[in-house]
Amino acid sequence: MTDNAAHEAGRRSREAVIARDKDAWLAVFADDAIVEDPIGPSHFDPEGKGHRGRDAISAFWDKAIAPTDKIEFNFVDTFQCGNEEANVGSIVITTAGYQVTAEGVFTYKADDDGKLLALRAYWEVDRATASARKI
């Protein structure tokens, strides 16, 4: 892996999620960044427009990340182009005695200062829900 801006910002984002450190996670984003996880309508984003700006991204953390017990990132391949990176693999979410796996493509776009401009996750809600298993 090269140390491009998107790769480093994505790494910092994942480390903050694993550490359950909301402030560190928010610090990775540019002021006008957008989070689309997943892209399109979901229970996190009924209108499917994404979460733009720090306040909306903070609220996304409270809805999607804070209630979980653990989140694991299992990427099997990475593609870097300019200040963007696409990761293929899965994210495993553990919460309330269940594990759910979201398989997909997870992208990061950074600015020249190394701040995330966009975090976009291409995964299917129904497919992830079908993967739920009691642990």
C-alpha cells in the first residue's frame, strides 16, 4: 500500500471505530464531508441523501456505530486512484448477541490535507440482514 491521503484517512477512520473513539473519528472528516453508509435509503438514512457535515456525521455515529458492541473490518483487496481508495471485503458488526456481515465495497475520498471528503459504503441492507446469526 502506498501512503496516499485516502488510505491514511481510511485507516484512521477504521482505527477510531475499532477503539470506539467518536472524537477521533469525527476529526478524520473535513467540515463539509459526507458519509453514505450504505449508499441510498436505509434505516440510518431514510431519504438516501447521506449525512453531510460534522453534525450529521456525529448523529450517524450515534445511530449506527455507538449502539454496536464491536465492528471488524475485513478487506481482501484495495484499489487506490489519486486521493481515493476502494476496499473490497466485509464489515462484521456485533451487537445484542448477534453478528451481521455487510459484504461490499467501501470507499474513501480525501482532500490534500488528509481529511475525508467522502466515506461511501456499497452494501445491500437485505443481504446483510439475512447474514444475521446469534453468537
